[in-house]
Amino acid sequence: MKKLHLLITLAIVLSTLNANGQKPIYITDDSVFVGNSLHPGLTVTIPEVDFNKTLKNWIKEQENGTKSKVVTDNGEMSIFGAIRKDISPNPINIYSTLKNEDTLQFLMVCIELKKEQYVEPSSGDIQMTAARNFLKDFAKSQYIDFIKDEVAAQEKILRELNNELNGLQKNESKTKKGAQSNKNVIRDEQDRLIVKNNELNQLSTEIINQNNLLLLMEAGPGKEAKAAQIKELDKRKSKLQKEIQSAENKISKSKSKIDQADRALPRNEDDQQKMNARIEEQEAVVRKYMDKLNTVKNY
């Protein structure tokens, strides 16, 4: 009988949910089992939330403001001497059960004002409204907290995407600066090459001339001095050739880096366009969840 009563309530609520595609909070007058007996009560639906977290918060909500503790027996909760000044100036007894139906929680509550006197339509509009508001506010707070977590998760994804975009933009800037720096290296080294090649040509000519003079000289101190002079010229020539080779290597490396940059920049631009598209999509997702949150706040 008890299971049949829950299934009937569940079928009614789910049929309404399927009809409008929304996930509202419903509060219905109901008959709630306390032990083996049915008593007047209320059932509130809490969409999407985690069962264990909601159960923990519901127990905490009932115990708030009183030294009484919730006792649970076979899934049925009871607390005696709960303080709810909005419902009654006197301590009340609350009997409740939280049922987990996948993405929908059913909280069935019976509030006993005093022995065998329960909150029900006949108890008066003020108490009934207060009881309904009590359950609605609890359900709403749970749903809001759940959606806030959803919003936070989606905002985290958005932040990560923006960080990726920022990384791409930094890489683009770094690549462009590197390419410009390498262009400057090429320009400077080419200028040096002109000077050094001219110097090498002049030095090579000088060495040839000095060697020709050496061949015409007779043995003696003068010829030895000339040979030493030519040896120093050869050293200068060798040093110049190394400097020219170094400059040419720098130019070659710089050209290679520029080629790499020329290939990398279009890929980076393409990646940025894709990332911007993903960010726009994720911003729409965040707005969707924010709209959902604001809608529930207005319940």
C-alpha cells in the first residue's frame, strides 16, 4: 500500500515534467506514512540534486535551533521538539521520508503540532502556508546550490578555454617578436658580411703580394721578417674566415627560424579562431545555466 501510494504520486509528477520539459519544484497535499499509519502531510519534489547531500542537509535543517536530534528507522525520520516559529510558537514533531528517484527526490513530510494534531488544510491557512513555504524554501535552496555547482563547473571550463586562448595569443606574440628579431639578425650579419668579405678580399690580395715579394728576397733577416709578417696576415685571414662562417651560420639559423614562424603563425591563427568559437559556445552554455539559476531563484 505504501509503495503504491508513492508510485501514484511519482507518476503524476513525472507526467507533468514530461509535458512541459521543465524541472520545477512541486508541493502537494499528501498522506504520509508514520510507522504503519497514514497521516496528513505534504510532498515536495527536489529536481536533480544529490540524494545523500540532500538527506544530510534535511537532517541539519530539522535540527537547526533545537537540541533534539533526528532519529532514522528504516529510512523514516522523526524529530521531537523541533523549533519552527514560522509554523508554531510551540515545539513540533516532524516525520519525514526522502525517496530517491534518479534525478528527482521526493521529500514526504508530516508535521505534528501536538498529539494527533497535524498540519493540514483544516489546521488553518496560516500554518498550512507556513509549512508549504518551509518545504519549498528548503527544496529551492537545495536546487539552487546544485545549479550553482553546475554554473561553477561550466565557468571553470570557460576560464580554461580563455587561458588556452591567452596562451595561443602569447605564443603568437612571441613568435612574431622572434621572427622580427631574426630578421634583425640577418640584416646586421649581412651588413657585417659585406665589410668582412671586403676585408678578406683585400687581405688575400695583400698576402699574394707579400708572398711574391718573399720569393724575390735573398735569405737573411729581411726575408725572415717578411715570412713572419705573412704568417700574421694568414692568421688574420683565418680569423676573418671563421667570423664570416659564423655570420653565415647565424643567417642560416635565423632564416630557418623565420621559416618555422611563417608555418606556425597560420596554424596559431587557425587555432585561435577555433578556440574563439569554442569560447562563444561555452559562454552560451554558461548563460544557459545562469538563466536556469535565475529561473529557480524566482520560484
